Amino acid sequence: MMIYRFLSGDDDSAFCHKVTKALSEGWLLFGAPHYVFDAAAGKMRCGQAVTKEVEDQPYDPDKKLVDYV
């Protein structure tokens, strides 16, 4: 089963660390990163989709995605 997450945050080192942590846990980059200006907050925001292949199992929307093995 393939699972999907979209990571987002301010354009800062914390966002880069979030993506790096996901990659170190076996997640793979999916598509291009997104970079947009949040006019209400007056700052740039980043987003990156990641996917991970896990054991076939029933999908449970109440289960945290990081808990899938």
C-alpha cells in the first residue's frame, strides 16, 4: 500500500529538517516542492509531498501515517 503526506511550513530551516527527517524514515519525494507567498502572514510558505510503500493492510483514517509500517 502506498501512503501519502504533504509536509508544509514556513520557509525556514525547520521545514528543511522536517523533509530531511521524513526522507530518513523511508519517505520518498513525490513531485516538485511548492513555494507560495502567504499575503495574510506576509511570509513565504513551502510544501512538499512525500510517499511511502508500506505493508498491505486496511487503511485506517484514525491511524497516524507515521505509524504505518
